[in-house]
Amino acid sequence: MSFFGLTEDQKISQYIFEETFNLRFAIPFEQHNSTLSMQAFDSLTAAQKQKIKAINALDIELYDFAKDLMFQR
């Protein structure tokens, strides 16, 4: 895959896209950091958080891999 980006790092994702395809955006991305999902996650008990992490372990592993790869590029 030539390009992928992460929504929490939109400016870096835009830069990598532009460099990968030798294109320039006319308007830069705007970074929006507020998400309701993290606010909801923070309100859960430790046991609930652990269960969610266990159920989503492969997704978390993929995300961590993608984030590491993106910052290597």
C-alpha cells in the first residue's frame, strides 16, 4: 500500500501523502482532536476497559503497527 494515514495525525498524514504522490493540497487538513469515544472510554471501570482491550487485541496490534510504520516513513 503506497499510502495510509491516521486521523489523529492528519497533518503528518497529509505531508506523507503529498511526498508519496508528489502532489500538494490547496488547503491543509484541519486537526480535530475531540472525540466522544475517548471520553466514554475514560468513564469505564478498569475491568470494562480490560475486556474491551482483550476483545479488540488484534485491532490494537494492527493500529500500533500502522502508527510505528507511519512514523518510520
